[in-house]
Amino acid sequence: MGKLTHTTGESFKADVLEADQPVLVDFWAEWCGPCRMIAPVLEQLQADYSEKLKIVKLNVDEHPGSAMEYGVFSIPTMILFKDGKPAERLVGYMPKPTLLSKLGKHLDLVRS
């Protein structure tokens, strides 16, 4: 499984907005069941596609300002950032094939 990076309100700009590749931000919380369910799916994606996609987690309880800035009102919410701008918003748990099909519109996710 791929290790996911955790970002904070302070490191969000460097970790996400200034990244040199697309970044999927997982807005989550420790108490959220669906967040815990999707975590292994995101770890698999990170392991499979690390050369094309960076995945980071942002705890909304610890960094509510960042969640508010991007209009995150329910979790898990995942926002794909390309060139520092939101390109896709995904809300709720979804299995890996569904997640891949939604992200695939923005990324070439064919395994090398």
C-alpha cells in the first residue's frame, strides 16, 4: 500500500497548490466511518499511480479553515487539484473502480 501524506492548513499551499503533479486531497476526520472505509482505496491508488498522482489527507477537525475555504461540508470529500486549481470534487465513499473512472477524466491512469 502507498503511504499517504498528511497536509495542514499551513502546508496546504506547498503540498497541494504548488505541487508539480495533480493532487487528490482527502478531507476527512478520525470519527468518520466512510473516511476510514475509503482510506485503503486511496492507499492503493497512491501505490499504483504515485508517478501521476499525489494523494494527501487533511483532517477537517484539526484544520477547519482549509475545509471551509474549499466548501467542504460533508466528509469524506476528495478534491482533485490540477495546476493548483480544483478540477473535480468527489463526495462520499466509493469503490476503487468508481473512483478511477471519475479521476480518469482528468488523468491518464493507465498503469505503467
